[in-house]
Amino acid sequence: MEQAIFRKLACHSSRTQTPQMIAEIIAAGSEMLTPHRQDTNSLYLTAQLNDLGVQVAFKSIVGDNLEHLTNATRIALSRADIVFFSGGLGPTEDDLTREAVAAALGISLHRDPDIVAALHKRFAARHMVMPPNNVKQADILDGATVLTNPNGSAPGQFLDIVVDGYRKIVILLPGPPRELKGLFEQNVKPQLIATLPPRYLARRILRMPLIPESHVDARTAPIYREYTDVETTILAGHGEIQLQFATAKATLAEAQARVDELANRIEAEMEDAIFSSQGESLEEVVLLMLEMRHLTLATAESCTGGLLAQRLTTIPNSSRAFVGGAVVYTPELKTRFADVPAEMIETHGAVSPEVARALAEGVRNRAGASVGISITGLAGPGGGPPGPDESKPVGRVYIGLADTRDTRVKELNLTGDRDMIRWWASQHALEFIRQTLLNRA
């Protein structure tokens, strides 16, 4: 293979181009094109390839159709250095991966007598007669190395081949996750380490809450565009923005230094808008900030129904800062558990700045916490009950925060369905706490 080189294709994103070795994963199986089965193998393979400095640029799911699989294979070979297949190596008529790869490469399949003998032996050990169609699993691509399957009957295949003057690696793996993982660890990974040039992939993730993606991109694009060797991806969802950086270099130290340099410049630009520079969640950061300041937190939740407390207690050792909370869904429990005057609720409604303030102060005093946080609002889909809340729109939420200095209330007008409104309310509450702690450091 000395005369052929890997094609150093650009790994495209919407913002940068990073020349490096790339892979494509094709999952074969019509069942994964239904709502009942998911492709999880590609997640495992992506993590393993990243550890080897290989970026996965494309993933496809293709049904059990020879023409479709053949076309998908040709496309993958035209744009990736390494092409993985998972599934389609069984004995049935709709297991077509071997045939599709052979057709795309213009090579033949041959039946390996040693594999046929091993298949007969496998069935005999189980006191079974092997069906004739199982011999199909012994069909091997010309030039391929057979990969023994320690957990199943379908062997994998490793083909190192030149296509249009460029070196390609094609790897066929069985679909069952236990078989695929065992085969990869035992056979594929050692071959890739021996075959590929040394590359190490480094990543960094910066996370920012409650800020529009367009604002982040407008401020950071002039910086990350200077780093053409670092792939930058901006992800938006669940009330936060993630900036992800990845690059591959000859050494891990070199790769890490490069992404750290970019991440540090972005941090200097975005300042306190960034709550995490190592991938930590917002609730994890809030708990850490409280603990570092020797403060404790208590919650009183109405429309979020304990979601804020649930997010906090997902973090191990959260009891170091979070003392507990109450779900005060009805007016009666707002009075009983947080000392909100009944006449206040009757006058202003449960969804009001006055009640949010009283809830935060009441739960703080009842729990003996340093900080009290409250959430009350209308998550929908219907509006408020008859009375003061009747005319208030769905999505109206008030968050109260009480500490040793004062009590403040924030009004929100959120959009979306019930689950989205509840999540965004909890996200705003966490960010309210974080910003308060930052401003009072």
C-alpha cells in the first residue's frame, strides 16, 4: 500500500473545514427505519474511533435493499477514508452487506471452506443440523481479512484496498451489539492502530444558558474562523448553547493545546455567559458555587412539580448544598409549607410576583437555608383557574429568590408545550441562582 495514500478530505461543518482522516458508518437493516429499533452501534464506534484520532463525518441507515446498500457504499467510498458497516452479515435473504460491498467495489465473493467447517462445528456442538442458508456467512470479499467473531456465527471482514488511486479501509461487522463490540475490541482496534498514522483527538465543550445561538455565533465566529484546523460546532437546545471544539494532531498534547487555546479565547470573549468550560451541567455548577461559598439552597415549586429539585439531586453529593424543597401545587400547600398568606393568593393569584416572593422567603425560613428559590406559573395547556389568574397567559412564570440580603422576582413569558415551559422555568431558576452568586461574590 506504499504507493497509495489516504484521501485527506475536509470534514465539513457549517462553519469550518478541518482536514483529517474521516470515517463513515453505515448501519444496515430495515428494522432501524421503524420507530421500534435504534442504531446504537454507531455511538459505540464513534467513541472508539475518536480515541484513535479518527473523526466520524457521516452516518447512514440503509434498509435491506441491495441497490440502496450498493449506492450508499459507493457514496461512502467517495468521501471517507474508513467505511464501517454494522449488520447485514446474517444467513437470511435480506442480509445483503457482503453483496453490496462487493458490487460497489467491483470485486467477487468467495466461500471460505474453513468458515463453513467452523459453522458446521458450531451447530453440531449445540446438537443441531445447520440450515443450508447459513453457509452464506462464509462468503468473504476477495482480499479481505477474516475477523473471528467470539460471540456469534457471522465473522467480520477487514479490507484494505485502493479505490481510484486512494487507500480505503472497509470493515464489515455483525449487527448485534455484543458481537460487534467483542469483534472490534479483539480484532479491529489492533489492526487500525497498526494501520493508521498516529493521530490523537482532543475536544472541549463550552456551555452557555439562555442566550440565542445567533448572538453566540456573531461574537465567536471571528475567533473560531481563525482556527481552520479545529472543527467548531454550535448546538442549541434545552435552554443552552454548546460550543464544541475538536481537532486531531500527531500527539494528544498538541491537539489539547490547540483546542484549549481556542476555548480560552472564546471564554475571554463571552466571560460570565459561559457556565461550564469542561462539560459540567448547569445544576452541577450551581451546587459547586453554593458549596464553595458555604451556602445552602431550598426550593418551593408549583408549576415545575419538583423538576428543579430533581435536577439538583441528580448530582452526587448534592446534599452538601441542597437541603430540600417542597412541591406546593395547591394554594393550601403554599400556605401550609411556605407560609404564603391565603389572602395574598386570593388577591393576586398563585401566579404572581407577590406569591413568588413569599414562597422564596417562606421556604428559605422553613428550611433554614441560605437561599430560597421559588417557581410559580402556568405551564398549560389550559389557562389559569377562575379568579386573579384567569386572564394570565400560558407560559407566564414568576421566579423568586430570597437570600440574606433581599428578595428578587423575575417574570418570564415562555413559549412551547407544557414540558418545554417547565424545563425552561427550571433552567431560568438555576441561572438566576448562578448570576446572583456571581454578582455577590
